[in-house]
Amino acid sequence: MPASKEQVIEALRKAFCMEVETITNYLANSLHLEGVRAEFIKQALAADIQGELLHAQQLGNRIKQLGGTIPGSLELKFDQKALQPTEDTTDVLHTIKGVLQAEQDAISHYRSIIKLTDGDDYVTQDLAITIMSDEEGHRQQFEGFLKEYSKK
Ligand SMILES: [Fe+2]
Ligand SMILES: [Fe+2]
């Protein structure tokens, strides 16, 4: 049995919240980190904000097309514990691991939307596949950073 439109809208609203939280935390960490080792990661995070914002806009468009409403600030639910700025502003590894967690969570959620819409809502499915591909690219980039920054 295909998922109801309400279920799809709810899953898209959750994805929208996750994107907005990711934007918030990439912004915070891109400003919070300091030091030579942090500089490149700060730039990568600042650059990724635009991509995640585009995801939120695309999700919002689809929510509208399906007749749903876009969550405003009071409806946003946040829980990205791993991506909070730390006391040690040079702890780049903490941020890299937090980013990997966020990207993995996003990939898992888009995968669930792809399954939810399979054989029924192809437009939403196509969007979820496209965004998931971006998130896999981000994950790969930060896995590379993890390798390099884990070296002593
Ligand atoms: Fe995203
Ligand atoms: Fe991402």
C-alpha cells in the first residue's frame, strides 16, 4: 500500500527541519573554530551552507506542491547533539565527526523517503535521490578530512 500524502508531507517536513538545523550548526562551527588546522574546515562548512539551504528550499517547494505547510521557527525540532560547538575551539576532529553524523542521519532519512514514495510519488522520490546524492558527496569529503586530521 502506498504511503499517504500526509505521511510524505511529514517526512518532507522532518527533512526540512534537519536541513535548517544543519545550516545553523555549519554556520556556528564555521565561525566558532579557530587555528591553522581549522581554517580549511571553516571554509568548507561556510561553503556547504549554500548547498544545504538549496536543499531546504527544494524540500519546501515540494511540501507546498503537496499542499503542506513549511515549518516556521516555532515548529522546528532540533536534536543534532554531535554538532554543537565545543569549549575547545581548536577541536576540529570533534566538528568533523559531528558533520559525519549529521550527513549520515540525512542520508538515512532520504533513504526512508525514497522507500516511502516508491512506486507512487516519483517526483518526491526523485528529489530525495538527488539530495541524497549531494549528502553522500559531503560525507565522502568529510571522511577524507577525518582520515587526514586523525593522523598525529
Ligand atoms: Fe542537505
Ligand atoms: Fe550535506
